[in-house]
Amino acid sequence: MSFVGTIAGWVFSFLFGLLAISMVFTGNYLNAFILLIIILLSVPPIYSFIKAYFGRVLNTFTKLTLILVLLVVFVYLLVSKEATSIYN
């Protein structure tokens, strides 16, 4: 991975990690699980571990496609829930 890709992987992993923690605290466990998968796809040490263990990795296009599909599922799950806020 390039230097920019490594830095971007850490930044996105950190942001998605914070979002996953907030999902756990609010009781949205399915959304937190989806974010955990996104974190595993984007954090650089996992990339190195998979390469060492399996001998090959997903190419960048496949990883980005999987991350985008999981983000769409995440947003769909957030939007499709019934509104329970006192502000509605």
C-alpha cells in the first residue's frame, strides 16, 4: 500500500470506529457490525495480516466496492428504522 493509502486507511478506520462505538451505545448492533466489517476492510495491519496468512489480498477496486456497498446498507438501515426521537 502507498503512504497516502495507509494514512487514509487509519483515518477512516478511526472515524468508522468512533461511529461503531456510538452505534453500540445506542443499541444499533447490526449497524455496529457492518461498521466493524468496514473497519476490517480498511485498517492497514489487517491488510498485512491477510497478505501474510493467505498469500494474497483483495485488490483496491474490490475493497472500495465492498466498503461502498456496506455503507449503502448501513445508511439504509439507519433511514428505514421507525423514528423514535422526541423531536419528531
